[in-house]
Amino acid sequence: MKEHHSMTQQRQTDYQEEGVEIPLERINPDTLRNLISEFVTREWEELGAVSYTLDQKIEQVLRQLREKRARVVFDATSGTCNIVECR
């Protein structure tokens, strides 16, 4: 059984995210939590028998951001922020 949910297990999108990376230390902690919450409720797909709470999902994404396995980007064209996997 896997303990951590990987961003690579997230539902894949049909486009390549373009934008400017926003350093985590520049994002208000409440804003970051809201961004992650919106992201996991939109993108998270439960795989297997394990279900995670919203808080667990948020912590897993936050850990991936801190470990530089994911990043927050701002897309000037759409005026939105998103979380994307680092490649």
C-alpha cells in the first residue's frame, strides 16, 4: 500500500501549464492552503482502496511543494494560479 499520493497520479490535463513560478515564501500561508484545497478538490482522483481526508491531501501536496517535486505557477494569460509537477 502506498502511503503518499504522487502528483503523477493526478488526473492528467490536455495542456502544458505555462507561467511564472511563484516561490512558496512569497505566498501567504492562508492563500497557499486555499490554493491547494481548490487544487485537490478539482484534480485529486482516488486510486485504490485508500481514501484521504481533505487535510491529508493538502499536507501531501504541501510536502511535494516543499520538496520541490511540485511548484505553484501563475499564468498571466488566464490570470490564474495552478500547481504543477516539476519535470
